[in-house]
Amino acid sequence: MFQALFYKEWVKTRRIIILIGAIFAGIIIYSFINTGQTFRIGGSVQAWADIILKDAPVFPSIIQWLPLLTALLLAFAQFVPEMTNKRLKLSLHLPMPETKIISTMLCYGLVILVIIYLITYIILITGLSFYYPQEIRILAFWKSLPWFIAGLTGYLLATWICLEPVWRQRIYNAFISICILALFFIRAQSGAYLPLLYVLAIIVIIGFGLPFYSATRFKEGKQ
């Protein structure tokens, strides 16, 4: 049954997943071109000094928003069809507990995102090893980690919004989601988020439970 659910989710989202993969591939190529251009123009000493002394970004600024935007695309592609003509009712009537059904759907999306994020991270960090020493690469890792956690959180919050059957409550949920996601994008010096990583992890765990609340309201026929 789990394999059947995963296959159903794959059929719904395969085109979006391919699109997301293409977007990340393009950003990886752009990042390497941008980094190479920076070194050709200013030289390695100037590039390193800007990062160490001025806290200049190692990655292009668009990477800050890319994990969240792609996570929203996946969530909408996965769950908007479920709410069209209330198709979710068919899924919830499968011969397995409702919590397992929702958990499987959520885990599918999270696994897809984690795989894409990890591949992107590995390629970026490996490629940057030709330009930057280990200390700068570690700095870039910790600085960008909240953005990728924001992607996972945004996926869960978007699912929470999509599964909510009442439009008025969806608006409330969207406002709360925006406030939560803003925590991941506070402008701060590199390393400032380190003491808050456990808080961000707790937010992800809480976010995993929110879609179950909306699914319960949907099953009860809230209007």
C-alpha cells in the first residue's frame, strides 16, 4: 500500500520534480560561473577578504529563496489536486489508517526535497573547494542551512494551507506561515543562527503535525 501511495504521488508530481531539478541544476551552473567571474575580476585574495572581513555571501543571493520557492511548488503540485473536487476523500478511504496515509504523503515530499537539497549541497560544496578553503566552505554551510530548513518548513506549512477546507481559515494559516518563515530569513552575521538551529528543528517537527489537523477538519466537513 505504501508503494502504491508513493507511486500515486510520483505520477502527480513527476513533472514538477523534473522542473525543480532543472532549476537547481541551472542555479548550480550559475553559481560556478559567478564564482569564477569574481575570482577573475578581483582575485582570490580580494574574494576571500570580502567574505572574511565584510561577510560577503559565498552563494548567489537567489539561493536564499530557491529552497522555499521550490518546496512551495512541490506542495501545491502534490496537494492542490487532492482538494480539487475533494479527491482527498478517496485517499482517506484507503484500507490503512488515515494518519499513515497523510504521513506517507508528507514523507514522500520531504524525501524528494531532502534528496534534491543534498545533491545540490554536495555539488556546490565540492565545486567551491576549488576556490575557497575549508573554513570558508564551512561558514557558507552554516549560513545557508536555515534557508534549506525553511524549504522543508515551507513545504509542511503549504500542505497545511492546501488541506484546510475553509478559505477563511486558509488565509489565517497563510498569515501564520509567513510569520513563521520570516524567522528563517532574518538578516544576521554568519554564524548567528547556530544557537537557534534547535529552535528551527522544533518548528519543522511542529509543522509536520499541522497538516493532520487540516485533514481532520476536511474529513469532518468543516465549512
